[in-house]
Amino acid sequence: MVKIKSFRYKNLLGAFLGILIALLLSRFEPFHLFLLNLHELGYLGAFIAGALFVSTFTVATGAVILLVLAESLSPVELALIGGLGSVLGDFFIFKFIKNSLSIEITEIYNHFGGNHLSKILHTKYFSWTLPVIGAIIIASPFPDELGVSLLGISRMKTYQFLILAFILDFLGIFLIVSASALIKP
């Protein structure tokens, strides 16, 4: 039996297990019903929906909850509370990628003769594009993992990330909720 502390790629294993658990939960009907009834919790539901809005596996559920909440809460309030929840979700992804996962992936990459991509990504031409592309992805209605990963790779400080993520998540949620009010018959 392999001890977890001595296992070299425990963060990669954790990421794969997290994906597997998310896939299993997505097929579990009582869990689906629980998520869809979060709109009854008001602001707490908005916070949880915002946190769900950042992940590939939960973005659709988060969006549905936010759109249902848009019927009873103002778009600004919903975007503020949902943005805080999104920042929490983004922060966990950011810390996981920046502190743990990137080290393991770099080790594997270097083992196979890498380092060429790192040199290219950290040139003056690419160093500014990673945060810009990451910010665009976070502000979009698409899941935030790739954008947060790009910001984590770009060596952004945590406080800068939190401020930027909140502004972008707030804008993204506000635009989606406001657009739903315009489209509603």
C-alpha cells in the first residue's frame, strides 16, 4: 500500500479523483434536486450558485440557479453575492494550481525533456498575454479553470488575483443576469 504523503503526484491524483466524484455526483438525482432548490435560500443560494458557476462540472447548475434567483433579486445584489462565491471557487482553483499542481506538472514536463514551452511563455511577448487571456475567460460565461490556470502560471500575486477575479466574476454574472431580464418575455 502506498502512503499518501510519500506519493509523488498526490495533487494530480486529487484532481482526477475530484473530476471522478463530480461526474458521479452529476448522475445522482437527489444531489441535482438539492442544487436546483438552492434558489430558495436567497442570498446564501446566490453565494453557492456563484461558487458553482466557476467549474466546468457545475457551471450549468450555477447558471440555472442564478437565473432563477434573478427573478427575485436585483441584478446588482445577485452579482455582488454571486461574485463573492465565484471568487471563493476561483481562489481554491488558483491556490491549488499555483502551489501544488503546477509543481507536479512541471516536474513531469521537465522529466520528458521540456523547458522549451516555459521559455516561450515567459518571454516579453507572451508574459502579458497570459493574464489578459485568463481575465477574458474568467469574465466570460465559460468555466473559469483555464483562465485561473493562466493567471496562476503568470505569477500573479494572490491579492491581485482576488481583486481581479471579483471584478471579472461580478461583471460576468451581472451581464448574464441582466441579459436574462431583457430576454424574458
